[in-house]
Amino acid sequence: MVRTHRRTRTAAGLRAAVAKTFVLGVVMLWAVPVAFAAPGDLTYTFTGGGAAIDAPDRGTRIVADGSGTVTLGGDASVDAATQDIYVYHVDSAGVPQWGGAWTGTYVASSLSALTVAPVSGNIYAAGVAIGLDGGSDYAVRGWQPDGTTLIDTLYAGPKKNDEALAVATDGTNVYVTGMSQGLDGDMDIVTVKYNGAGSRLWVRRFNGRWDRQDRGLAVVVRGSYVYVAGICSRPDHSFDTVLLKYTTGGRFKWSRTFDSGNGRTEWVTGAVATGSGVYVCGYGRANASLSSSDALLLKYSATGNRVWAKWVAGARGGGDAWMDIGVTPGGALNVTGSVHRSATGTDIATASYRSAGTRRWIAYVSSAGDQDDRGSGIAIAGDGRTYVGGDIAGATDPDLAGICYGGDGTMEWSSHWDSSFGADYGNDVAVTSNRVWVVGTQATPSFGDDIIVVGFER
């Protein structure tokens, strides 16, 4: 999470929870006047979390709207074994406006995805909620920019074993995908459409050819179509990627699977759609002789033809993977993740591809020595600059990191943030006119981990 690096708690882990009391942790802010800051300088921090106990709070997602306001999401501790979804909204200066724990008529919850409508600024979150009966449901919620609740709903499949893993909006409606157990006992890709008031418009269940463990991991909307990218398991190949196409009215158009042919796992971490096609990033096995993964980028046409597959394979058979994808103003596809190199270990890797599949550039950021560095999120500004959030090995523990690349791939700055109390991780990134915002998890001296947002001057 490779995808597990996203540190999203699973429904199985949440089911053991029984407590429900939530104590909002203290929100702490720190900022310096922008007039004194240079690009890459630390200008802001936001720290939040749950109960003041030795339990982990995790910041996993962050989004920004067209006006420069920012919403962060993650999980906050209720007690040592229980977490709830945590969402907080700040204005363009970073001043908190509203937010806290997402409590409801269930035992525990965990955030999987967060998105924002670019025009209205409405925010939508999706995740998993554990009910009093021990079952897990899709959890979907939406807010106006002022914090007014738009949607607060659950989806329960026939077996009450459901997890929402991705969310998207077309500005009016909300699309959620994930995994849901069918009557046959196998997990299926289930995609649900809601209108702006939270009324369910349709539900579509996709049962892969081999049944077993199927799940939707990314959803994107373009024009009159919805694309769902995920994985399907099969007896002899572990997992293959799958791409589904629906009309926004819910009509199924086609499905396409990708198998490297090596009998190994392929996995999806992100997807985008442009006028030239649909792109899916993740990882798989380009070389059957190696036991580790290679970074994978796929392109499909709107009619479902696979146009190309591009691999990046590091040295020594490391765990290479693209973790996030974005589109530049010029239509290039930029990805970030991790690639293992012989001299420096696992490094933060960022690459840019033309729609024809030729690579424009690839760049690496590494710590000293053979250590693990990780790119987790990507955000692309209107001027073509690419910003990466992740973490890099420090003197003793990982430090949260933010990186800026120019349009040609030249690194303009790389900045780290260290709590000085232990491991700090960057899990996602957003960009506004004044700052680059990286959300993650920071170590604390006494109360486990806290949610942290670090702002670097653009």
C-alpha cells in the first residue's frame, strides 16, 4: 500500500472495536509571515487528533478547492482500539473553520478517500463504518464549504461486509466504489451513485470472471462516463488490474483486465481520464524471474483498447510502485512513488509521460545511504509545476517531505519536516496559490501519533 503505506485501517481491524466516546484533541497551529518566506520554506503546521491517549491518529488525504481552502482527512482515536473518520476544513490562510470526528450510529469508522468539487467547493468523503451488528458498510458524507452537511449515508450489501475505497464527483453527483461481499460469499466491485442530497441513484455490482476477491480502488468521471479501476483475483495469477466503464446513468459499457503474463500480482493505486484516454497507475511484475514489483502505468482508449503499458523497474528487485497520478496543463501524465536503486536504496521517484507513452523525464530524491524514501501523493499546479508529498529517511527516523519540480522535471526545492520525536510520514499533497500542503502522521512524545499538515511556501 505497497498500498498499505496509505495506512488506512481495514474493516476487519475495526470490527474488534466496541467503544464510542470521542474526545476532540487540541488543534495546534504554527505559521510564519509569508513576506519572510522563500519557496520551500516551512510556513505552517496544523496538528489535530482524537483522544489524549497513547493511540495512533493518521492523516491520509488532503484536497484544495479553487478558492484556496483546504480540507484534510484521516482517522482519529476514540480509545486505544477504536478510531473514527476525522475531517477538518481550513481557509486559504490555514485558519481552522470546522471539523472533527465523523461520529454516527455506528461503532467505528475509517477514511479511505476524499474529494472536492472544483466549482462549488463541496467536499465528499468515503470510507468504512462498523455497525452495532459487527457488519461493515460503505460510509459516505458530504459538506458544503461552510460545513453544512449535504450527505450522511451508508450502503449495506447483502452480506454486510462492505468497504468504500474511492470517491469522485462530477460537481453535482457523487460516485463511490469499493468492495462488497455478494450472496456467493465472494467480494465484488460495487459502485454507487448518489445525487447531491445523498439519495442513491443506482448501484452496480461487478463480479469478476473468477469471483474471489475483487475490489474497486479508483473512480473517475469524465463527461458522460464513469471509469472504475481496481483488481480482480484469479486462482493462478493472484490479482490482475481491471478497468470498468459505465455511463453516468449506470449502463455498463465494458471491462478490461491486464495481466503481465508472469502469473504475479498487478495492483491499482490511481487513475485519471483525459480527452486522449484513461490512465491507470500502480505496480506489477514486468519480470517473471523477480519476486518484487515494478512500477506500472497503463493507457486505455475510450473504447477500451489498451494503448500501451509502461514499466519502471529498479535495481536489485526492489518494491517499485507508482502511488499517485496527475495531469499537467499540457496533457502529460505525471506519477510519483518509489523505485529501488542499487546505491541509494528505495528512492522517491517522479516521472512524466506524454499521452503517446514516451517518457518526458524521471527524477529521484534519496536520503543518504541505502534507506527507504517514499512518494505518496502528487499535485500539479496551473503553471505546470509538480508537487510531491511523501517521506524521506532522516538521521534516525523518516521525516515528512515536500518536493517541487518545474515543468521540465528540474527539482526546484525539496524540504523535510521532523517532529524530533520519531517517525513522521507524508501521505498526500495539495497545492494552492500560496502553499504546498502535505498531510501525514507525526510522532509525539506521549500520546502516540497525531495528524499533521505541513505547509511549504510555493
